[in-house]
Amino acid sequence: MAEGLASALKRVIVGRPIPSHLAHHERLTKTTGLAVLSSDALSSVAYATEEILRTLLIAGTAGLWLVTPIGAVITMLLLVIAFSYRQTIHAYPGGGGAYIVARENISTNAGLIAAAALLTDYVLTVAVSIAAGVAAVTSALPSLHVNRVELSLAFVGVIAVGNLRGIRESGRIFAVPTYFFILSMLALLVVGFFKVLTGTALPLEAGDSPVNPAQLGALTTFLVLRAFSNGCTALTGVEAISNGVPAFQPPEEKNAAQTLVTMAVLAVIMFMGITMLAQAFHVIPQTDETVISMLARAVFGGRGIPYYLIQAATMLILVLAANTAYADFPRLASILARDRFLPRQFLNQGDRLAFSNGIVLLSLLAGALLVVFGGDTHALIPLYMIGVFISFSLSQAGMVLKWKREGGEGWRGHAALNAFGAFLTTIVLVVVAITKFTEGAWMIIAVIPVLVWHFRSIRRHYDMVAIQLSLKHWKPQPPRTNIVIVPLGGVHRAVVEALDYARSTARDVRAIYVNVDAKATESVRRDWVEWGGGAELIVLDSPYRSLMEPLLEYIEQVEKDHPDDFITILLPEFIPKRLWHHLLHNQQALLIKAALLFRPNVVVTSVPFHLRR
């Protein structure tokens, strides 16, 4: 009954199973692909400008004018990376993630470094996006600020369930908020620039600065580089579409490339628009309000309906931006599992053709990060981007080697674009690593080698298993006999049925009873004469009333006497109808199984006796 309830609950949450032959119906269109695979890149514009401003504010308000030049450099970098990945899509129509590109064109270790970097980045994408989404909620409703961790975990649960329901359904669920955000941001930009051009833009009044006056410093080159590295959060998620080419409807390559270009154009317009408006309206970051919230107040003249629509759209896209990671983390984990660098369980698709184990693991890791860092976006940002820029650099370098090796028409131009992308992303990686090292980036730099070692360890295990299971050079063994040992706690129907089964599988059947009570032992001896069926009854003495020790010593002795034979331990087991009834019976069978699990020639099996109500 409990099993039936669990199955019914699963159907309600996840939905009805989808047969494998309908997998092609679960592919993404360009419309849903933009929503599922671009939400991370598009949503990052909601906090990238704020991270630049917060860093520049350390030098006081005089340095805030640099936000637009820094934004312009980031925009140029975004376009270069986007068009570099467009080439990757055409070169790898089966999915050109950094792992595959680096492994095939550089080395296996390079591929594993890229995979470790991406998996780490996907976990941080979920944590940062959801924390930023909750910040949008608490900016509009400050009373909820104390509950941001609980809200964050609730959003993780909602996103996880949406993805467990499958790609097509999650695409439908997340398409509306994505396009709602795009239209809201474009409306904000149109109204904002109209006010700037007509001279009706009113600067916001300064509030509480997040920077303590005692912490103010000079506008140094290092500070500008820090601001640049923080603003590079706008680049996260650009690679997602090239990783997920197989998820698109045919022609996959063409649809993915067009979606990537659309995403890049939208991201550039929104990021630069927000950055320029923030400077035009003199937006100064506050302690408990986001820059988007302040900009919406300034553009729409207060907290009216347009303001709350902007906040709702921002919250939804930021929370649902995690969906990009939910699309790519399980897929990358399945590819690594296919190559035997992760457990094979990550290859399994659930009832809805989603990689359920990857989805569950991502949710648990992201939830743990949100709890540890208190759901604070600004505490998580320093951990961000190390992974994504490592993967950018390795992927682009791998593409250069691919063009050089394969040649073909126009290969020099293709290689030059990828080389330029690799050069830029490597410079940014160095800048990010140096400027964020003491703020927490060291943790990611340390985690990546550990993950690579872990991948290698898993692969060594699978290789060792394959060698030992191989039939090469193996010679069939001579026939082996089977000795069946039946431990019993008394003579009853379950034991008699187990003995019947034992006699059907072997000639040498031995029943073992451990003597801890003389009267009970004598009763067993009497009943055995009638119900033993001719099987040998061996009574083992136990002066210290231990049931396990005499039994294990006897099995060990049989192993020594018959080193070339199979020894089967046959356990009569009660199976109650109700789950809680298990508590009313001793679990001696479980203890025996655990004790004998690692004996090479010992087989432990159960003969269930199903109890009626």
C-alpha cells in the first residue's frame, strides 16, 4: 500500500512516464530553446551592472563613471565568445561542450578540467541565480529579507520538479517568464532612454551605501580590474546552447546557431542599456535594494504597477535562470558517465526522459551552497566565473587545434576567431583568479583538481572491473558442487519451505541451529525428526549466547574444507504485509548478509515467506 501511495505521489509530481520511442517529441524549438538554454545568460544582466558599481563604489562615487567603459569591454568580449561558440556548434552538431572539444583536441586531462570547471559553475549558477531572484523579491518586499534562505530552497525545489517532468514540459513552464523578462527590460530601456533624451530623467536620491566610509580607497588599476571581473558575470551561460545542440529539433545545428545569435543580441542590448541608464540616473548601489529595483523606481517614478511588474519579471527570470544549469549539468554528467568518469547511474533517464539523478544531485549541491552562504548573492559571486572561464579558454583553444588539424576552406579565419576568443578569455581568467582569489575563488581553484582526481579514480575502478570481467585468456573451470547451509531459529513452515527449495538446488544440505537454550534445542531436535526431510541438522554450542559467532566460524571451516566448491547460505525470511511489522521481528538475516557480503565463494540468498494480514 505504501508503495502504491509513493507511486501515485510520483505521478502527481513528475507526471506519467514517457516511452523511449517518443523521445524526439521532447526536443526544443528555437522559442523554447531560448527560454531553457539562454535564461542564465539573459538573466545575468540583472546583477552584472550592480556588481561593477558596487566594486567601483569602494573608491567613492567619483569612479562610477567607469561603469559604461567597463560595460563596453564586457559587451565586446560577449560578442566574440558568442560567435566563437557559433563556430563550435557547426563543428560539433552533436553537442560541442568544452569537455568534448578539449578532450578530443587537447588531451583527456584538459577535457576533465573543463568538465570539472563546468560542473562547478553549473552548481554556482543555480545558487547565484536563485539568490539574486530572492534579492529581487526582498527588494520589493523588505519584510521577507530574513527568510531568504527558506525562499531560496523553495525555489530550488520548484525548479527541480519542473525539470524532473521533462525537457519539453520544463520548456513550456519556463518560456513565459523568460519572454516576460525580455519584454519588461525592453520596456524599461525604451522609457528610460526616452526620459534621458527628452531631459526628464531625474537622478535618484542617494541612500545607505553598502561600503563603510572607513573602507573607502583610491581608484586603482586593481580596483578597476576587480570591477571588470565582477561584471563578467554577464558572460555566464553563453556556452549553454553549444552544449545542448542535441536537445533542439531538427535541423539541430541551424536552430541552435540561430538561438545563440538571438541570445547574444538580446544580452548585449539589455546589459549595455541597463549599464548606461544606471549611469544616466546616477544609481548608487544600496545595502538592501538591487540596482534594477532602483532603476525601475527612477524610470517609472516610484513603486507603481510598472515597478512591481519589473521586479516580478526579474525575480522569475533570475530564479528560472537556474534552469540553464538544470539543462546542462545532468547532460554533461551523463556524458562523463558514458566515458566512465562518473557513476553509471547518471546515464539513467527517468520516467519523463530526463536525467533524474543529475537533477537531484544538482539540487542538493546548490541547496547546500545557499544554506552555507545564507542565500547572499554577493557572498557567492566571488566563487563564480572561475569555472566558466576555464571552460571558455579550453574550448576555444581546442577549436583552434581542430581547425589546424583538419584544415578545409576558410580554416584560417575560423581558427583566428577562436584563437582571439581563447586569448581574451584566458586574460579574463587570470584577472578573475587574481582579483577574486582572497574573496573565495581559491576554493574553486582547489576543488577543480580534486574533481579531476575523482573522475580519474572512477575511471580506474571501471577499467579494473572490465579487466577482471573480461573473458580474454580465461579458461572455464571444472564443475563445482554446491553446499547449502540453512541457518534456522526453530522448526516452522518458513524453514520447511526453505529446506524444500535447498534440496531442489543441491545434494549437500545442512541445517544449522545455534544452541543458546538447552530446552529449546531439545525441542528443535524432536521436531527435526518429523520435519527435517532427511537433511542434516548441526547444532553449534554458544557458551556466550552469541548467534553470529558460532555460525560464522562454522562457515569459515566449511570454506577451508571445500575451497573449490560453492557455499550457499539460504536464509528463511519473513515478509510482513505492513512496513512497520518489520520492527516486530529480529533482523538476524540482515546481519548475516552483511557479515558474509565480502566472502568470495559464499553466496547468500533468501527464501521469502510472505505473511498474510
